[in-house]
Amino acid sequence: ICRTCLKDEQELSPVFDTEAASMLEDCRFMKVSPQDSLPQNICIKCYQLLVQCYNFKKQCEQSEITLAQMQKIDAKTFHCGACGKTFDSNAKLKSHMLSVHELRCFNCDGVFVSSYDLDSHSCGFRR
């Protein structure tokens, strides 16, 4: 009898002759022990499904690690909203904005990094 589906299948493999026991525990499906009195076999269908679940779990774990690393990198970079370039400091971004995407007030000749800053400065001119 298969330990995981309880069907009496023709082709069964011992749970401990394959990686099934460690995959079952790693996926938190069940604890298995060679000393327990429960069935010690797994059918081919359940084993294939277990391998898929195990691989999916590992894929999710790797994605989580990669996304966390990307967030760390992203937290240290500054993005230009106008052209999408990235910079490693806010000062470099501001310098880029002033030199490439300069926003100038027609009333006072003030130069601003963002349209919000231009619109909210206090010279009284509104575009």
C-alpha cells in the first residue's frame, strides 16, 4: 500500500530507497521513519507528484531569495523618472536631472529637479 495515497498499487518503491522520505519532510507533508509501523512504500504517481511539489517549493524559495536581493539593490539605487536611468546616489540623480531634464521657472529663472518642485516653489508664477 502507498504511504501517501493509500492505494494498493502494483509498482511501489520503498520510501527510504529513494529521496522520498527527505522530500516529504522538507515539504512538511509528513514525518517518516523506518521504525514506524506505517506503510513504507510510495507509488510511482505519488513519487512523481512529490518531486514536482518539491521542485516547486525549491523554486519558490530561490525566487524569494532573488527578490530579497533585488530589493536590497533597488534600495541603494535612485531612478530618474524622466528617462529611467539609475544612479548610485541621490546627488548624482539630482545632477543628472538638472543637466539633462532641467525644469526652469520662466518668472524667476529658478531651476528645479521635479515638476512638483517647480509647481510648488514660492515665486508666485504658475505654468
